[in-house]
Amino acid sequence: MPLASINSFKEDIKKFNRQRSYWLILSFFVAIVIITITFFWKFLLNLHSQFVWVTIGFSGIILAAIWWWWTMSLINNIIRHQYQMIDILNEITTDIKYVKTTISYLKTDI
């Protein structure tokens, strides 16, 4: 169990790192969009286009919802990993106690 869990942790960490890279690229894109909206604010106001504002609003809401879901999923996985780590540490502690008992038994035989 401990080795399988540790390998699972390793794979999950790789997955989280890939996702972090994707979010970093997406964050760069979002920053550029926000800067563009800021610089062309007067132009956007003069368009009087409800479609533009609805598109901007829905895009922001969808991006925020996806980011929130991803963050909650990441937190859930980290908590799951912590529980598994506690189980691994409990197993190791039990094994150490067994070895200690065995060594104590052997020590009294000598």
C-alpha cells in the first residue's frame, strides 16, 4: 500500500504541475484581455453593443466558475493525499512497533 500510494502521489503531483502551467498561460491571456478592455474602454462604450458586454460578462463568469471548480478539486485531492499519508504513517508506526517488539524478544533470548 505505501509504495502504491507514493507512486499515486507522484503522478498526481505531475498532473497538478501540468494544470498549473495551463492556468499560468490562461492567466497571461486573461491579463492581456483585461489590459485590452482597459485601453479600449471608450471605444467599447461607444459601440453601445449589448452583445459585447454580455460576451465579456459570460466569459468572466464561466472562467471564474471553472477556476473555482478546479481550485476546489485541487483542495479535495490535497486533503485526500493527507489522509492517505496519515494512513501510511500509521502503517509505518505499526511496523516499527512490531520490529521493536521482535528485537526486544530476540534481545532477551541472548
